[in-house]
Amino acid sequence: MFRFVVINKKVLVVFLLLIGIFVLLSPEIKENPRYYLFEKPFASTVNLIHSGFSLIFRGISTTWNNYIDLVDVKEENQRLFEEGKRLRTESLSLKEKALAYDRLTQLLKVKDAIHTEFTVATIVAREPTNWYSAVVINRGEEDGIRPNMGVITAEGIVGKITKTAPHHSRVLLFSDRNSAVGGMIQRTRDEGIVTGGEGKVLRLNYILIESDIRKGDLVLTSGTDSVFPPGVVIGRISRVESPQNALFHSIELIPEVSPSKIREVMVLNIPQPPEVEMLLKEEVR
Amino acid sequence: MKSLGWAIFVLFLLAFQGSILNPLVIHGIRPDLILITVYLLGISKGDIQGGIIGASLGFIMDILSAGPVYYNVFSKCFIGSLSGVIGRWIQNPGPVLHAGMISVASLLQGIGTLLILAFLGMARLPQDLFYIAIPQAIFDGALGGIVYLFLTTRRKRTVSRWTF
């Protein structure tokens, strides 16, 4: 027997191996929900290696896929970026158009209120120095613009034309120190002269001390200067001082129109009295 | 070709000074870019050329401005000539000195404007001095100093690139 074993050692090993395999892969063990005693070291070792391989493979695969994907993503990203840029530009353009539409609608509403012919113009430049307040508009003599025409927006007065060229004109803003316009307090109907030159504040002059002026009163154009029609908003009274023994109130206004924010304006074509027309023609000459 | 380049530059500068898109505004005060340009050109070109450039630019500025005619012609001409003299007499001036000189030039120009307005009965003192002339002088000086620093740095770089 022993001799048989020694001679057939190889056969025995194969036999034992087969039994071991049969035992390890027996249906009972396979169906056991937990790793069995024999399985554990094999399974753990192999699983560890699997995990390692899997990790490396997944890493390579992910890197490769990411790289491949990134090529597309980069293109996609660029495309979306361009698209976003285009949409932003379009959105801004549409917003600007909507704002311009709103402003022009407001101007048309004013047309019904003032019953005066007018020309719509756009501000193209501003006074280059800090000492004066003026703007340049894109309408000139060829559009029927003449000196001394009033310029307004839907919110209120802007200024008046002081100089004209064939295709553009200079508008002296109401906030300039040289500017003066006939004003009237809406509530009391007191008339005075509104002057500029004090930064953002205007001054209403020649309102008698007996007048009942209050802070917040609205000041409109009186229409006596033949430049602006009556009833166009100038501003609201922000401060009233009534010094002792003075003849007039000292009144400050905050204008309704902010000169730095206006874009489109209306140049009013109010027929001037013949004597004024004559004086203007002489001035132009 | 160089003259054409200068002409285009000056046109752009003048347009920018009065542009509604000019972003260089602090509390409603805009720097006088023409003054800064005239000063810097006067420094590099000398008093005669500085004066001529100043008068030319001042003339165009007077056309564009609602202010009294010829004031900018004389003020800018004076500043151009003055900077030419300064450039000749002061050795190795730095940006701080130039900033100071531009501020003084701007303040002198502002005081000149105030005198004219006072003569016309339209000056509001001291508000005009404190709210327009002095802030503008400071703004002009600061911007002029920065521009000078930028120009000299660029020049040094250009020179060192070709020096062995």
C-alpha cells in the first residue's frame, strides 16, 4: 500500500486536489450566504487583487474617458460660452431697445400734453470742462433746429439750444450758471425765474416773501419766456429760507431731470414772436 | 506718418474728453485730459512746441466748450510753454513732482476761469473753488502722475530690451 502511494504520489496529489475542489465548491458551501472557513483566505486575497486591478483599470478607464470626454466638453464649453456671450449681448441689446422704446413712448405722451411740434434728438457728447453744463445733440439746422429752442424730456426741462451746426447743436442745460427759465409754483401760481449754476441744485428767484411756499411744491415752466410751453416740470422745492426784512424768499429746487442720465430729448419748435425772431437772426449773423 | 498718428491720437483724446462714455468721472468732476497731454508733450518737446500744441488743442477745446472763447487757447498755450521750461530746468523729475506740477497748472487754469466768471458776474465763491477748481486740480495731478509713471516705465522697458 505504502509502495503504491509512493509510486503513485502524483496521482494521489491530483486526487486530493480534486477532493479539495469538490469540497470547496460543494453546493452547500456555494449556497451559504457567508464565506466559509476555507473560502475566506482565497476570497479575501483574490478580492484584494481584484480590487487593486479594478482600481487601476477604473482609474485608467476614467482618465481615458475623461480625456476623451474633455475633448468634447471643451468644444461644448466653448460653444456654450459663445452662445452665452451672444445671448447676453442680445439680451442687453433688447433691454436697451425696450428702454429706448419706453423713453420714446413717454416722449409721445408728452407730445399730446404740450401741443407743440418737436424733433427728437439724441445726446452725443457733453461739455469737456467742469465749469459749464452743456450737451451736444445729433440734430442741427438741417433738421430745423434753431438757437433759443427749448429742449425737454418726458420728465421735465433739459435746457435750450445755444448753438447750431448743420447736423448737430449745443444745448445749454438748465443747471448751467448762464441758464435762466421762467418758473411757476404749481400750488400757489407764484412766478419767478429759475437759475442754475449751483451743482445739482437750482434756485427759484423773485418769489415774494408773502407767498406761502412749502417744501415739496412742484415748480413748472410759466411759458412767459417763449422758449418752453407752460406746465413743463422743472423740479421740486427742497429748501425755503425766509430771511427777516427780506423782499424775496430764498428757494432751492431739486430738478426732476438728472442731466447725466438723459439720452433722448425733444427739441420744441415754439413759434417765436416776430421781434424775437428778428433779434435771433441778427445774433446768428 | 508720425504726425498723422499724433493727429488721430489728439482727435480721439478730444472726442473722449467730451464723450458720454467717458468713465473718468468722480462726483461729477472730469479730469482735463487735454491739459495733461499738453503738459506731458511740453515736457518732452520743449517750450515752443509745447506752447503751439497747447494753443492748437485749446482752440479745438474752445470750439467744443460752452465757455468763453479763447480761454483754453491761452491757458493751454501757457501750460504747454511752462511745462517746456520745467522740462528744460528740472533734472530727473519723478512722477510725484510732475503730479504736483500738473495740479498747480490745473489750479492756475481753474483760478483763471474763476476770474473770468467773476468778471462776468457769474462766479460763485468759494463754492466754485472748493467744488470744481481744487478737486479737478487734484484729479488732474493724480492722473497725470500715473500717466507719466506709465510712460516712463514703458520707455525704460523698451530701452532695456535693446541694451546689451
